[in-house]
Amino acid sequence: MRFIAFDLETTGTVPGVDRIVEIGAVRIENGVVDAVFSTLINPQIPIPPGASAVNGISNEMVAGKPLIEDVLNSFAEFCGSDVMVAHNAPFDCQFLISDIKKFESEAPKGVVIDTLPMARKLIPGLANYKLGTLVQHFKIPSTDFHRAEEDATYCGMVFFEMIKRLSVGGRAPQIENLVQLTGKTEFKFPQIERQPKQMGFLF
């Protein structure tokens, strides 16, 4: 099974107000990472000390990096129509949707699956369902957390481990069954049709 696992780092928790400072995504096929999309983003606002304390990303690190509007189309191209996977997916999706709509950019086309409710259903009884806890539960080798590429990779590996548990005769479950397991309706990013700009005339 091939899918894209992705993660964001941001300046805060409010989409449309706070900004994305890093996008990380990995394409995983049969449990192996075969492609990576990773970039810091210049948010054009100061990164609060509290956010830097969590993700280790400083204002100096994002200075001169691309703006989000210059990255979204490349990100969408990388993801294509592959299944998308994220841990606590609504958080990341809301930030991306805010910018996709603002800049009328391209967006990934695949179904998005949230590994958080999926893990709660599949592995009952854990103390919590943070990404780090799940990585530890599955004995996935790990180093740092709270950087986008690393967290995307961990998320992808957690998803792959859960897929293995659900596979029958080596066949991965259908996407609709995975969506059903999350207890949510199927979600895809909106596909925005760029509107032509109206020319203004003075008479």
C-alpha cells in the first residue's frame, strides 16, 4: 500500500491567525519511505517563544525561506491522489485549507485518514494516544519529535503497523473501511478553481 504521511509545524494553534512554519511529508510504499517533501516556511510574522520551545524552529531559521503560497502547489504535486495520513489530521488540514483557499492554490486530491481515532479504536487501553506513545508502543526507532519530516515519518510508520494488523492474507483493507474505523466521514481537501481577477475601470 502506498500513501503520504504529512505533518506541519506552526506558530500557534489558530488556523487563519497563526501560520505554518514547516511542512514535512513522506511517501511510503510497503513500509519504506521512497520520497520526501520537506521545507521550512517563512511565516512573515515572529515565531512566539512558546512555539519555538516546542519545535525548535527559530525566526533566524525561517528567514529567507519560501512563503507558503510558493510551496502549496509543489506540495499538492508531491501528494497527487495518494491516500493522505496525519496524526490529529483536522489540526493540520485546517491550516492547509485556510491557505489553500486564501491563495487559490492546488491541493492534494487523496482521501485523508486520521491515525489518532484509528489508534484509539485499534489499540484500546493505552495511557494516551500521542504520537510518541504510539511510536513507543510499536517499538519504532525514534530520535527527535516535533519537526515536520520526522513526525510525518513516525506517523506513517504507525499507520503502516496498524495496516499490518488489519490486513488479511497480505491484503490491506479498503480505504472506505479505514475511514469507517476512524468514526469520521470521508474527507478530502477542497479543490479550488482559481477565479479570474476582474479588471477595474474608471469612467
